[in-house]
Amino acid sequence: MAYVEFTAKDHVGTLTINRPEALNALNDEVIRQLDAVLDSIDCAQVRCVIVTGAGQKAFVAGADIAQMSALSKEEAQAFGKLGNDVFRKLETLGVPTIAAVNGFALGGGCELAMSCDIRLASEAAVFGQPEVGLGITPGFGGTQRMARLIGPGKAKELIYSARNIKAPEALACGLVQAVYPAEELMAQAEKLAGRIAGNAPIAVRACKKAINDGLQVDMDQAVEIEEQLFGSCFQSEDQKNAMAAFLEKRKHDPFIN
Ligand code: HXC
């Protein structure tokens, strides 16, 4: 069964979790397929990736509770590591990622969305970390990424209470960047992805690396990371062409790198 689909057009990839019988819940097979699809993405061709869920109802309704229910401590830790490794691969993918959250994004589904660079939501989206209601903690990075994205106070309120929130509250607390009517979500995600894909790829990729790596270190080290990446852009054809075009008051050539 193919649970993870990937298509690409005009430099924009779309990755779809497709397991409708379980609201796209993540069992180990789905996670392994996600891993393989991430490995297969050619970041020289694909300049932005949209991550979404198949169907109208769910982005991803979490890790698969049926599969998790009988795990031993060691098996649970291994399952958590499997998901963490793959979500980290997604988070550090060479090109920007946009989660198009089309419905329930609970537990591992919310964690999947938080592993993307940007989150756009449909008005029907629901976010939450229901794990403490199942006797567990979040296990695919939710305690860490949610605290970083929306601040520790709000993250603790949501994680300790296991309270789900709808799209407007997710927007208000900064968990998502925009909310659209369900029927417009993919078009809006594609529009943003197309705009990103239309910018200089080496520069966009360097921005992602600068922001992600810089957030892990103190400000002195962070600005050094930016200096290195800023400098590296000056080896690209795109930098030379775009700056020459500006100075010659003409439109720049399409970006190539
Ligand atoms: C397994 C799931 C599932 C899940 C839904 N299904 N979520 N199966 N794992 N996380 C299955 C249901 O069992 C059902 O199968 C089918 O999908 C449709 O779901 P319903 O519950 O009938 O739909 P609905 O009544 O509309 O409710 C939707 C829902 C609910 C509110 C999203 O499904 C729900 O609460 N799901 C669980 C959400 C959750 O707790 N997620 C966090 C999991 S823990 P059948 O066969 O009956 O039709 C987690 C930990 C991550 O994610 C870290 C791990 C290391």
C-alpha cells in the first residue's frame, strides 16, 4: 500500500499522507514510507514542498493508537525515535516546507505540521496534543517544537490539558500563519509555494538553514552562521544576474541554481 504520495510540478512538490481508513494516522509503515519519500526528493528540482493529508476530514489524526497500545517501554522508545528521526529529516529538508492542514492535526499530526517551516490551515482544521489523555507524552517532538513555536506557557496549557484548538485560536497563538476556507487551502498553499519557488533557490535554502541553525545557538554564533551563508550566496549565478539586472534597470533572468 502506498500511504505517502509525492507529485511535483513547476518546482513545487506535494506530499500527501493517504491512509483514509484511519484518518491518515501514522503507523510505522506510514512513517517509513514518509522517510523514503523524503530521501527521494531532488532539492535541485523541487524548490518547495507542501505537506497535506488526503480527504476532507484529517491532516493526520495522530500516531496509530491501535499499533501503539501494546508497545513495551523499549518498543515505544524505538517508535518515538523512528518518528523523531523522520520528522527531523523533514524539518531539515534542504528546501522550505508548507503544511497545508486540511482537518484534524492531533498528536503526531500536530507534530508533523510543526516539523514544517510554515503552517497554513483550513477553517476546519483542529490542532492538539491529546497524549496525556491516553497516558503518554507527545513523542514525535511535540513538547519541544510547540514550546519553541508558541512559547512555553501556551504550549504547557495545551499539552497539560489535552485541549484541542480550532483554526482561529491556532492563528491567534502563532501555531499557524494563515487560515483559509477549506476549498481555498491548497490553492493558497500552491500560491505561496510558487512564490517561494520563484525566488533564488540557493538564497532561499540558505535562509532556511540560517533560521533553523541560528535558533539552536546564541546570538553571537547565530549571526556568524548568517555571515557564512550570506557570503556563500555570492558564489551563485543568481546573485550576479539579479544584482546586475537591478543595476541595469531590467528584469532579472529566471533563477537557475
Ligand atoms: C488509529 C485512528 C486514529 C489514530 C482515528 N482513527 N484516529 N486509528 N490511531 N490516531 C480511526 C478510528 O479508529 C476510526 O476507525 C477511523 O479512524 C475514523 O475515526 P473516528 O473516531 O470514527 O472519527 P470521528 O468520530 O470523526 O473522530 C475523529 C477524531 C478521533 C476526533 C480525530 O478519531 C480521534 O480522537 N482520534 C484520535 C486522536 C488522537 O488521540 N491522536 C493522538 C494519538 S497519540 P474505525 O475502524 O473505527 O472506522 C499520538 C502520539 C504521537 O499521536 C507520538 C508517538 C511516539
